Amino acid sequence: MSRATLLALLTVYVIWSSTYYAIRVVVAHVPPLLSSGARYLIAGLVMLVIARMQGLAVPDRKAWGRALGVGVLLFVVGNGFVSMAATELGSGIIAIVCAMMPLWGAVLGPAFGVPASRREWGGLVLGFSGVAVLALGGELRAAPGATMLLLLAPIGWAVGSLLVRRWDVGKGIMGAATQTITGGAMLLLVAFARGERVPSEVPIEALGAMAYLVVFGSLAGFGAYHHLLVNARPAVAMSYAYVNPVLAVMLGAWLGGEAIGWHTAAGMVLIVGAVVTIVARPRPTAAPRSEPIHSKDETPRDAERAS
């Protein structure tokens, strides 16, 4: 693993663990899709400027069209649904359920030419057992609409991630910019269609959390994740999913006073165990990739939470 890849991995581990709580702070004062859209559009435009300064060409219409499809899956479904769920559910619970993303990535892989093993199907069953245990705590049962959105979010993120590895959406950071810009723009369109509007007053803590999500959650976090998708094995790129829930639960309890009951702890153990089951070691049929993809092979073909 190169130094850049290791740094990207640590960035995703630490930053994306904290974004769940930051999202909860923001959506307590700003509508969920509106805040998510503004966050990603701003971050995407900054990425675009950086990419142009690096001399990267702006992609053609076809690449932007592909980026739009990926952006909807990653940011409208993947992040937008999480933000909507955060208006009713705690950040720790959200992080635990979102940890199922690699499970969905594994079992949906056959649709993208990557066969799924019995081990991966077993992991999915174990992961859903964890969700069932979480439901015993009452928080998921008390908010069925938010729970449904939360369960759909990692599926959207997983499918978007699989598509980026197959589709040309731009080289390097330009690829991350196209997905983030299109995803942010679509979030804003859906937000205005739902009647979301900018509030007249936003407290300083919400503004601070929003700035943190833009600079760290979106720019640093997604940029690092995009690097992993292109330069590391999928198992390495998605390994954040069994680190983030633990850290996110601890942060939610420490900063937000969220309760950690037995159902939360047991559900987390089951879901993290399920992710470790399928991600901790490479598939026998998968050859490790030590070189970045270039040209047809030089542009990313995949992408992704949280947030």
C-alpha cells in the first residue's frame, strides 16, 4: 500500500466516522436535502477548480451524463436519504445501518460481472440479523419512514460505487468533481420540489457543522474515497465500513448524549462482523490491483457515507 493510499484510508476512517453526528446537527436547523445539496455542490465546484488547476480536461457530455447517474445514486439516495433519516434517528444507529453498504456491494456484484460467494450471502444474512436486533431497541420501529430511507441509502451507495469502476466520469479529481456537482445539483432540485427552503436563522453550531461537512466530509473524505476506489482493491476501499460504526457510536454518545443500549451494541457487533466476513480478506478469484486504472483504463469506473 502506497503512502498516499494509506493516508486516504486513514482520512476516510476518521472523517467519515464523524460526519454522521455533524449531519444530525445540521438537519436539526436546515432542511435535509437542501443542506446536503448545498454541501456537495460547493465541494464539487471546488474540486472542479482544483482539477482545472492540475490541467485536467473538462469531461465531455457523455461523461457528465454518466456522472449524473452515479451522482443520483451516491448523493441523492446514498446521502440524501441518510440526511432525511437523521431528522428522526440517532447518528450512531444511522452509522451502524450504513455499514451494510459493502454487503450490498458484494451481493449485487454479479449484476456488474463480479460473482458473489456463499460467504458474501452469509454476510448479508448476518447483517440483516443485526438490523433486526437494532429494531428491538424501539428507535427504528418508532420511525418506519426514516428506517426505510436508511435501509435504501447503502444500496444506492453500493450500486453507485460499482458503476464508477465501469464508467468514465473523468480523470482523477475531475471524476470526483463531476459526480459531486451533479449529485449536489440533483439534491437541490429535489429539495426545492419538496418545498424545502433556506431558514431565516441558522445557529452558529449548524453553520460550523455545515462547514465541517463541506471541507472535510465532502472535499477531503470523498476525494480520499475516490482515490481508494481507483487505486486500491475494493476490499480495502470499503473497509471503512467496519471501522466507522464503532467510532460514530462513540462520538454520538460523547457529543450528543445518545444512549448505547444492549440492542445497539449487539446490532453493531453483528453488522460489523458481517462486513468483516466479506471484506477482511480478498476473494480467491479477485486479483489484487497495484496499478491505477488508465485511459479506458485511466479513468475511474466506480464510486460511494455517509455522509
